[in-house]
Amino acid sequence: MSNETKTKEKVDMDPKYILKLTLTLLVTCVIVAGVLGFVNSITKDKIEAFNLEKTNTALSNVYQQASAPQFEETDVTDAMTAAASSYSATLKNVYKVTDGGSDAGYAVKIVAAGSQGDIEMVVGVDTDGAVTGVSIVKNSETSGIGSKVMGNLPLANGTPVLDQFIGKTTSDQPLKVGSNVDAISGATVSSKGVTKGVNGALAVVAAIG
Amino acid sequence: MNFGKQFKEGLITNNPVLVQLLGMCSTMAITTSFFNGLGMGVAVLIILTLSNIIIAAIRKIVPDKIRIAMFIVVIACFVTCVDLLLQAFVPALSASLGVFLPLIVVNCIILGRAEAFSYKNGIAASAVDGICQGFGYTVVLLIMCVIRELLGTGTFGGGILNGGDGIRLIPEQFGIKILTLPVGGFLCLACLIAAMQWALARPQKKEESK
């Protein structure tokens, strides 16, 4: 035997001891998995229902002028994903919107980076390619700063910050904070995040054709 | 078991944040509104107490070599349970705590107390230790929240009182914005630690000067 095998660790590695360690960990993990499975089973439906409700609220928020909008999820193509990522946003879902049977455009669920993490938002685009509204689904922006953008608080000129995107089309692109988009003072990065999402959504709808 | 002594230790002489300097990341990150601080504090208190109890209960059958792995599994189990329950029943809190809730798994306070206290003490004493240390953590979070919220945004009780907006005590334009940013968290925590060390050192100095 070489000298290396006589190190201290090797001496402790009695097969019975190793088996004891492994079994203890295994039993613990099985118990823990059982507990987690149980908690998951009682919370799963509630969490799913809550997430669905949030998405639905956001969807109807961006189509306030429609009387009874219906949302139908459509397939995301590579062209749409590429269109979103050209504005450094990540496409999640695309919904085809109909209002009373007639075509009313698309709603795009899209994610863009804010100052503290990802901002998940829904952007509505009508049949003319103009933004109908922006609604935030999920965010982790700083309370009191970026949260002002998320909460659609008014800009210095009185327009709520998310409502300034309404009516913007691909011909206004690229939308940019400082030129054709106003930011809430102190929350430039959060405003830029939302702008990225809107840019991406417009490009996605343009890619649908 | 001495509840009074353990309580004093958790709150003052051996406060997890201000004296042991544990769990500082979450302390600085989430203390921007009263609701966040309270929610995080209570979440940690519950997880700390439960994991202390379980670790004290299994301490005699756990082989020494894999104790850290066992601690982490037990803690992770409770954290995931609390995370799922909050997502299901208090979604607003879950959304505002964000990633810091699952990160309680690696919060040094819980692992630190497991190693330093509950692995060496009985179930009842460990439960009391969990409650006292968790309470100490919560109090520090709330102090941080009140200072940062009041001076940073000018409100008190954000997220709970006055429909979630908090009660405005200082006009908004006088808010010191930097305090709501992470750097403000560092500054605020540093001042609190300094004040605590000063307060703890005072009786000693008096004796020395005699």
C-alpha cells in the first residue's frame, strides 16, 4: 500500500460507518420529501389559481376599452422570441384577443430586466399595432422608488407612467427613456425595464404580421 | 433553562444581527417597509424555532460527520414549507420578500443556532432559543424598517397601515432616497451596530474607570 492510503480520512472510513451515514441521510431525505409533497399538495392549487388570476387581471387591464375581451393563448414561434430578444426582453406568452367575436389584437406577456430583478408585464397591442395598455404582473423593484413605476404613478406632467405607452406603434420605435419615453425621477432603471418590455412586445406583434 | 436570560441574550447581549453579525444580507435587503420586516422576521422566527426543535430532537442519532448536511436538509424543508404556504395564503408578502424567502435556507442565523445551540441542548431550551433569537432578529429588522422608511420615504407602517401606503409623517420631497437603496441599508445597519456596541461597552468602561 502506498503512503497516500494511510491518511486520516481513510482510517475513519469503516464500511459500517459509511453505511450508517448514507442511511441516516437517506431516511431524512425521504421524510423531508414526504413532508414537502404534502405541503405542495395543499398549496399547489391555491398558488396556481392566484397566478392565473394575476395574469387575467393584467390582461383585462390592458384592454379596458373592450367590452368583453376574450383571450386565447397562441403558439410562440422562434421569430417572435427573436423579436423580443432583439430588445433584450424575454417572451413568455402571446394571447390573441377577440372582443365580441371580432379581432382585437394581441396581448403579450413579456419579461425584461428592471433594477432589482425581472419585471413581468402584459402589453396589449390592437389591430392597428398600437399599444392599448401596459400592466405589471410580477416585479421586485425597490419599494418607494421603482415601485412607483410598477404602481403606475403619475409622471411630472401628470400622465401615469405606464399609460404614456398607450397609442405607441412600431413607427415610434425604438422607444427610449429620455427621448420619447419619460421616466419617474429616481426610477430610471425601472422605467427603462418597462420600456424594453413594450419595445419587445411591439416587435413580437409585428413578427406575427 | 432560564427563559429571562435567554430572552435577554437574544434581544440584547447576544443579538443575532447586532452582536453575532449573522443574517446581515436579508437584514439590509428587505428592510424597506414595515410589512416586509415584520413578515421576514416572523418567517425566520417560525423556521428557526421549528428547526431548532427538530435538530435538538435528532441530535443524539445524527452522526457527527454529516450533521451540517442534516441541518441544511431540515432547515430547507421548513423554509420550503413556509415559502409555499406564504405563496398560497399571503401572496402579497411572498411577492415583496421575493428571493429572500427561499434564501432563509442559507441564513446564517438558523445554521449558526443549530450548530451553536440546539445541537448541544435539549428540545425545550432549543425552542426557547429559537423564539428569543428570532425575536431579536425581528426587532432589529423592525428598527431598520422604521428608520429607513421614515427617513427614506417619509411614511410609517408601509404595506400594512393606511391601505398599504403607510401613514405619511414627512412630506415626500424631504425623503432621503439613498436610505431606501441598498447602500442606505449598509449605513443604517452600521449605525445600529455602533450604537449597540457602545451601549454594551458602557457598563464595562464605568467599572474600569473606578
